[in-house]
Amino acid sequence: LNAIPTVGYSGILTSYITAFQYMSSGPALIQKGYDKATCPKFNGKPFKVATFARWIVVLSGRQHIQDLSGASDDLMSILKPTIENNQPDFTFGRELLEDPYHITTIRGPITRNLVVKFNDINDEVTHSLKEYVECPDQDWTTVIGYETILHIFCRTSNRFFVGTELCRNPRYQDLSERLSHEIHATAKIISLFPAFLKPAASRLFTKVKGTIDECREFLKPMFLERLRKYERRELNSDEDERINDILSWFLETSSKEYHRTIEDLTRRVVMLNTASLHASTTVLTQAIYDLILHPEYAKEMREDAERIIGEHGWTKNTIHKLSKIDSFIKESHRTNTISHFMMVRETLQDFIMSDGTLIPRNTHVGVAPGPINKSEEYFKDAGTFKAFRFAEKREGDGEYDPIKHQLVSLSPHSVMFGNGKHACPGRFMAVTLIKLIFAHILLDYDVQFKNGSTERPPNICSGIMTIPNQEAKLMFRKRACI
């Protein structure tokens, strides 16, 4: 690693100063490294940063990202850093990562049923908005922005996963929201302890096991019914159209006996909720904040959405066609990147990048999406919020591409969902729900910061994560023209 440029200190003791900086203000440190790596002297070389656990190598160049995306699993492991970062032995269980058959479920029945169950999802969005933000006398309703968006997204995704009864059960909703937070918090806490102390630390400082146990009791009656029908081969029969939920989809794609246990199924349901809930809520909240700060784009987005919905109604394909809304949300994420170190892999042997850079064995290497999103190399006028930047690239001829610049699309300079074969398989569901909720808010409500403030609530830096202000209050009012 000595040949790779260092950001911060590199001494045996002084490197811990940099590790603390990485933990307290990771995005700024990685931006500093990117600026150094892309200067003429280093010409886009990778750089390394000290963390408390290890040195990490950060990639910044387009070709390096393609090298990482295209590396085979016998050269680069996604499993090892995922286990280290998520501490699954003390959260949802290591076997879910070592035997991830749920990825087949996501790519198959979950993605396929976004069309089949779209009316249910759409109904839950409108129902949740009425419950959480609508005032009966059409006056302004004041709510905590992030918390409210979290409630709406949780309700909507659970309507898709487990149906109306459970998604509207206040206790189950609370458990779903808490688990997403508790699992991330537990992973952070447990990672601070040496291996021999991790079990004791888990018992003393975390509540994940008890929360998962309570979730299991809610899911158990559904599971027993699905299993009975599965064993009688009635799960997908036309006689009972109600049996079309996440438990039936898991049973449909299961291949081993233990896959069909309530313990395994509960943990996979929990993991899917955890994987999508807070990240999607963050993207959607930032987009709502940007909608308030850039009202000049609202009219054009509304007209575009009203025209498309008027022609096609509310359908999954309609949501796909909302290119201006799609572009607005993608631009919002570009200017408010969530994670500043993504696509993390561990080298299983010495790995030589296409430019000859040697990454030693057992090194964690990943991508810096934040600096890339701010780079003039990839985005003209990168410091300016251009709501329809990506919509304009999707329309026209020649260099334009109707597919490449969608929110859900993958590319080396847009790694919101990763890139390559290990890209997030649930991105189609996440994007559908984000755009659907945003479209309903845009069309049906006026929204502003409390007291009409025009200042964006400051983002919060947590390690390498940038998240929206979670205390900021929003005011909603039913639009008079509706």
C-alpha cells in the first residue's frame, strides 16, 4: 500500500487522527483525497485513507470503477466487507449473506409484481398521505419531514410485502421502522469491539434479537397459511388471488428446507425492509427539500405528469414515463449523495488495475460517488442544481440516450445503486415507490418549510454518510385546484 497516495496521516500512531476524521467527517476527507488524486501530479490514481479497522483504498477514475465492477468474485469479494460492515451474526444472521437466495426473489417475483400489485401500492400512498399530512379544513399541516416520509414509505412498502392488515398495524409499522435503525446502529456498535467481546456487547447494548422475535410473531400466522398451501401446491392457484405477498414469493424461490422456516423467512423480510427503508426515505426527503427550494420546476413537472397520467392512468408504466420527475430526483441525489464510499470489495489476491496500480491482497477498495457527483469531468456546471439535466440527455438524437440516464440506470459515474453484476437488485422497487410518492405530493399538495423558510435545513454528516436534517418541519396543504 505504500505506493498508493495517502490522505491525512500515515504514521503508525498519527494515522488514528485520520481515522477519527474519517469517522466524524468522512465526506470532507474523501473529497480532499479525490481533489489530490485528480490533480496533474497523480492523474486519477487511487488513494488510501486510514480507518480504525484498516486502510481503505478509494477509486476515483472511470476506468478504475469499471475495473472494480468487472472483477470476478475469485479476485474481489463483496461478501467479506459486507459481513464486516453489517455484523450479521448479531443482526439478521450470517446465513442470509452466505446463502442469498432472496436476490433471486427480488429479481424475479418482487420486481415482476410491481406491475401486478401497483394498484395496492398506489392506494396505500394516497391513504398514507391523507393520514399523515392532510388537514380536514384544507389548512396547513405541520409535520416533521423525515419522520413523515419514513412513515409513508414504510407503509407503502409493507403494503406491497405483507398486505393491508399488517402494513396499517401501528405496532408492526413501528417494529419495521425501528429495526431498520437498530440494525444499522448495532452494526456500528459491534464493529468497535474485538471478536471475543462482540457477543457480550450485543447482549448488553442492542435490542435487535427481541425486535426480530416480535416481528416473527406478527408474520407467523401468514407464514403457516402460506406453508400449508405451498405443501398442497395451492400457493399460486387461481382460486385465491390474495396469496401474493413476500412470504409466498420466498417460498416460490426457495430451494432448501431451512428456507421454509419462520425464522429464516422473518430474517429475510427484516433484511429487505432494512436495506430499502432509510436509504429510500433519505432520497425522497432530499427531493422534497429540493422541490421547496426550487419551486420554478414544479409547474413543468406537474404539467408533464398530468399529461402522462391523463393518457395512461396511474400504472407502473406511467411512473416509468415520468422523465422530468425522474430527472429531478436524480439531480437531487447527485447534489446530496448519501454514501461517500460504495461498492466496497476485498481483494482476495493482489489485484492490478488497468493502469498498473497494484492493490494488495486483503485490502478493502471502493468508489467515492460524492466527489464524482461534483466533478466537472462528468457533469457540466456540476455546482448548479439543474432539475432536468438527465431528462434532457434522455430526449433527442445522437449523443442522447433514453435509457442510460434514468434514476434506476447504472453507469461508472452514477453509482447510486452500485454498478456491474452486484448492483442493487431492489432498485426497481425503490425507484418506483420514490417516484410514486413524490408524484402524489407534487400533484396533490403544496409544501413548504415551516413558516415559509427558504433556507435548506443543513444536512447531517454521520461517518461517511450524508443524511437530510431529521428535525426539519414541513408544512403541507391540499392544493386548491385538486
